[in-house]
Amino acid sequence: MSKALVYIEAADGKIAPVSYELMGAARALGAEVEALVAAADPEPVAAQAGGADVVVTMAHAALAPYTPEAHVAALAAAVQARNPDLVLVGSTSVGIDLAAGVAAATGRPLVAYCLDLTSEGGAIQARSQVYGGKLVATTRTEGPAVFAVLPGAFPADAGLSGGAAGRAAVDPPAALGSLRTRFISASEPEPGVDITKAERLVAVGRGIGGPENLELAEELAQGLRAEIAASRPVVDSGWLPRPRQVGKSGMTVKPKLYLAVGISGAPEHLEGMRDAELIVAVNSDPNAPIFEIAHYGTTCDLFDLLPALSERLKAVAG
């Protein structure tokens, strides 16, 4: 059996959902799952890693608060000590910091922006986004490698439990005593919704016309008990904040309902939502790429359809 080492991301003492996704992905590959918790006090987070067969801890004061230099050194030391076949990190702001540095430090190839991982004949086959999501590349690695996996690529539930609950500790590397960077302060973003957790999304694109028309989508979203999401052009125009962006440079979502309104369906957007359970597309262009993956679609005018749907939902609700 191969062995996978999953780097555990944590914030405010809780394991990030992407780390549970990675533990589930490792188990789906048939690998023994080891989870690295590197922190000043790793025990509170380590106790949450029920999906790991072995929870590997590393304790050092320099590991909190998080700095890329310290955690690259910590993960590289754990890779050298545990010698896994796969190293899995989330393709997040933290994982982008770590993946390349650890790959270089340990002499392993890096496969980034992974959408999917499968095991075939002892090798790992990965599908990854390239050229801003316009293409999907398939790679095959037959030796130890580092994989940076996009959030939402795997279900988190599979990594919540089922591990063997073993424990191991790795000594912190000497490099943690001579770091060249230090944490000064953190700026917290304004509180906002996490669209990756929403069961229903109403996503708007440039077809909405302008910010003055967003209230049509917002009213429909309220009736559906859904959250508002957006394509990149809408966010780049400042009509909605970036945490609501779906796609290659935004969030990967898998809601039960994805209602795409005025979205043409650029490849980088499709990669962020194509695994939704039900995709409904509204676009006046019958040749829009969104219709290639939509379960249902219409070319009627969204400015007629959205108010009609909202009124119908109000009537049904009584």
C-alpha cells in the first residue's frame, strides 16, 4: 500500500475543509493516510484528524503564527522523515506558498491545480487546470510527488473519520531556529458568506447588464434560499466581491442547484461549477458554452424570466 502525507491547514483551532477533502482523496487512492499537524501546540488540531491512519505532529514556537518559510521547512522535514509516496496540499493561499517550496526542497516533482487524482497501475494520474483553466492537462507520475489539489475537488465527508488513529511525532528542523522572516500582523477580511458551503447558488454573469440589475438575481436568490455568486467579469467590474467568484481564479463549488444567469460559460468558469448536481442556464445566446454542461437551459430574456420566477416563488410560499 502507498503512503500519502496530507498537510493539515487550520485556522482558529479548526481543520480547514480542504484538509478533510485531501484525507478523503488519499483514502480513495488506496493509500495509508498520514496527516501532518505542524504548530506551536499541535494537539488540539491533531485531535480533529479522525480521517488519518497516523497523525504526525511537529511542535515548535516558530510554527505559530503561520509563515511560509517556517512551514515549508516543517513540511520538508516531515517528508524526509516519513518518506511518503504522495504529498498532498490544498491549492489555497497556504498551499500555493508550500507546494513549490517543498517540491524543490525534497527533489520531488510538483503537479499543481489538480482537479482529480486516480491510481492506475501503481502510478498517480492527475487532471490539472492549465493556461488559466482554458485547458485541462493529464499527467502521470510513477514516483514520489507533491500534488496541490483545488478545494472542492473531493468530498470532505470522506476525510472526517475512518482512520486508524495512530500517532507519531517528527522533530522540528534546525532551520526553525534561524528563520529570515517573522510574523508581524494579520488583517482580517470583512465577514462574508462561504459560497462553497451553499446548497443553492444563483450565479450572475455579464448578461445581467450592470450592478443596478443585481436586485433581480438577489430577489430570486432570496426566494430560493440561495446565495449569490458571480463570474469573473462581474467581480472584476466591482459589482460583487471576490469571495463570491466561481471559477479557476475563484471558488470551486458543488451545490445541489446552480442557476447560471447571463453566464456564457468560459472554460475557467465551468471548471469551478461543472460538478453541481443540477445546472440550469439562462442565456440568450443558444451557442453559449454553458449549455454544453447544463441539465436544463433557456434562451429567454433573463429580465422577463427572473421577475416571473420570483413572483411564482412568492405565490407558492403564500
